[in-house]
Amino acid sequence: MQAYCMKCRAKREMKDTKSVALKNGRPATQGVCPVCGTKMFRIGKS
């Protein structure tokens, strides 16, 4: 799944993805940028 990396300022394919739920119950996906190692986050169905 792709997400926007705030450090690289580019869309990249997430690595080590896992599904999480926000406080309000909405689904989200969390992962790591393969280039710089920064945490990436995408709200929505995974």
C-alpha cells in the first residue's frame, strides 16, 4: 500500500504494514518508509 512520506516528500510503498484502529474506530494502516525509515500512516481501509 502506498502512503505519503513526510520526510522524503514523496509517495512510497510502505514496508512492515499493520492494520490499526483510530480512537474513533476508523481503520488505518501504519508502516515504515523503505528509503528513510520514517513512520508512515494512511487512514482508510487497508
